[in-house]
Amino acid sequence: EATVTFETNDVDTVNYEELLSTKSEPDDDDDDDDDDHLIADEQPPPELQAISCLRIHEDAVCGLTCSPHQALVASVGDDYRLVLYKITHEQRLQCIRRIKKKYLPVDIAFDNSGDCLAIAMIDGVIEIWDVASMKPIYTLQGHTGSVLSCRWSPSHRNTLASISNDRTIRIWHPHSMPSTRAAHVIQLDTDTLNIAWQQQSTSRRHSLLSSVDCKGMLRIYSSSAAHATEPYQQIFVGRSMGDRVAFGSQCLIAVNGYHLNLFDAHTFDRLGCIKSHQYHHALLNHIALQSIPSSSAFDDHEEDENVKHKHKHNHEWSDAKSLFATSDGSPENVLCVWQLSDDCSTAHCVAKT
């Protein structure tokens, strides 16, 4: 239960064009050093430029999620806060709600309608919040340890997966089943580090869920969409795959240190491996596939032509499909954006910080 609620109109007011124009140019020696990390004849990717930044949390942000159909972003942090932002028509973040939690929130996720938020809590429960009222509507109990992550199915609004240090993966149907028990429980003998649903695919009738554990095991589970009460069946297992996973409609990407292992999302055959060390100088700690939002996400804003032109000019690749992003644990927190080839056998870096 929330203890304190803050109404706020905090908005990002930084002049990023001025900030970037006054940014000092790197020394020639630094350029030479950077070139040593690049493949011969390969041009360095353009630099990612921030268009908005807002510091609301008083401690590290541990979970972040974007609404699929609205210009909304939500985050949770080690300061026990749940924060809701909107993206203004000037492409600026504006904080519209801050809520102080009694227990530490660990992760957060919008459902595929954008109407509900799932919040994984350190005390072992999952709270389902209504976005319109920003109040909890369900409490999911069943994990016997801290909930580490939760993810809504992109295909089914009423399906949520969660992992915990109790070594279980639990599948919930919050809107139709008693909130005190999970619909399915997958018991494992190792700690699961990351889960990802496959993004919507028209060629399958099944919902696919992927997981990776502390021993680098990649597992794929399947359940028929027509028979939601059937247990999830393990259909694939791979060893030494890594500790992070992203699951697209055509390609599955498993992160192993500096390496990005690419798999066919239908046959699970290995397609290739990307070595990211020329851009990342520390182990990768996060990966995210692009989820292209509905064009209605900004319909409520009458964006002027200058803003549209500026956005298009600065991000010519932003509308491209098959994009994913990686980040690392270096002091610079390097972020890279990659674009997959048509056959998903390789990818090239199209921008980095």
C-alpha cells in the first residue's frame, strides 16, 4: 500500500541544443585511440543525443517501462518511489505523479493495453495498478521470496509472468483468477535472472516465454493460446547462452558477456554471434528490443511541423524495424543501438553514446 502521494508538475527544461553545441570536441589523440577499436574501413556510429532528461528519483532507478499506446513512462527506484511521467508534445519528460511505497519496488511493467501496471515487490507480492487512477486494484501473492521481475504477455492482456529468488516462474491471470494464487508454477533448481515473452507473431498459435538462469541456461516455454489452463511446456533448452534475453517475432537474442547470440525465433537455430567489445568496454547488463508504438501515442498533441521535421532529421533510423539496444556496466554507461540484418544473422551499430 502506498504511504505518501506527491502531485507534481516537474518538467524537463534543459536546452539540449545549447548543451550539445557547447560540448567540447575530443582531442585528436582520443580519436586515434577510438579508431583502434573499430574494424578496418568501418565508420564509427553517430552519437546518440539526449532529447530529454529529468531527475526525480533520489536513488538508483531499478525498473523502467513505457506505455505501448500512450505517451507515458513509469519507473521505480531504490528510493522506494513509483514515478509516472508523460511525454509532452515538445518531446520532454514531465513528472505527473510520485508515490512513496512502504516496501521496495524492484521492477515495473505496463500491460499491452497501457491500462495497467504490474509492480514487483521485494516482500514477495506483485501489485497491479490502474493507470488512470494510479491506485492498486489487485495484489498477487504466492512467491515465497522477493519478486525480481515481472512481464506482461504482448499477446494476452490477462497473462503476466514473474520470477523470484524462490526459484519459480509463475504465470498469473490477474483479471480472471483469484489473486492469491498463480495459474501455473514452473519450479526450477537454479535462480532465474531474466524472462522475456516473444513479441507478437502471427505465425504462431502459442505464447512463448523465454528465461535465462545463473548458469547460462536458456529455456523456452510454450502454451496454447486456445487452452490457457494447460501447463506451460518446456520446448527448448540451450547451455552457456548468457544472463539476459530479448525475444522478437523473428529473432531471439541471448547476451553472454560481450557477445550477442542470435537465434531464429521459430526453429531456435543459431544464426550468428555479434562481438560488441569494439563499442562496449564492460560486460553487457541490459538488452531491449524495439517495441514500435502505435501512431496514436501522440494523437492528443498537436505537434507543429518544426518539431516533426526536427525529430525526423535527428533520428533518420528511428522508424526502422529490427532495432535493439544494449547497455554495459562501465562508468560511462555506454548505450548502443543496433539494427538487425534482414535474415537476423548479424547486426550493426547505428548509434551510441
